[in-house]
Amino acid sequence: EVDLVESGGGSVQAGGNLTLSCQASGLISLLCMGWFRQAPGKEREAVATMTGSGIPQYDDSVRGHVSIFKDYTKNILYLRINSLKPEDTGLYHCAAAQYRTCPSWSVNLRSYFDSWGQGTQVTVSS
């Protein structure tokens, strides 16, 4: 397992932008990593994933609205959220799997990951 620490959340107004960070204790080039969001009263759902080599995948609901990227020199995974909407509100978790490749998008994506951060809260007001 790898230790993951998220940061960058906050309370923002709709229309603003945020970049979330996830510091990993291991080499992110070796890991499939992802961002998950848990909205109030809902289950944790996948937002985006990225393979060890940098191939991204996005949930259809956020495509064009968020961007996932890595800084390999610092072992940091990022999630950029543009034009924030109230429905973006939630606790955002970073996750890592023990494999370089990521699975195809599915409702069971969460089960692929075995390392999780504590999360960073994003609250968007209208």
C-alpha cells in the first residue's frame, strides 16, 4: 500500500476553479491512481483515473469539466475542477492501486483500489 494525503479543497462560489492535490509516498509512475467523490448522503463514486503512464479516464458526468494529471517529479496526483457547480460538493478522495494499468470504467471501479487518502472537502455555494 501507499500513503496518500490530499489537499486543496475549500469553500468556493460557483464558477470558481480548484486544483486538488494528492501526495503519494510511492512512485506514481508505477500506479493506477484515481479521484473519487462522496457527496452528502451518497456513495463514493469515481471521478477520474490515470494509469501509471498518464492515460486518463473520466466519468461521463465530469468530462470536459475536470482534468486529472500527475507531477512525476514530486509524486503528486492532481484534479483540476473548472467552473465549479454546487453538485461538485463532496469529500474528494485520492486512491491508488497496485498496478500500472487502470480498469475500464465501471460501477465497481472503487474495488480496484486498495490505498485511500482521508479526503479533502470541496463545498460549492451558488
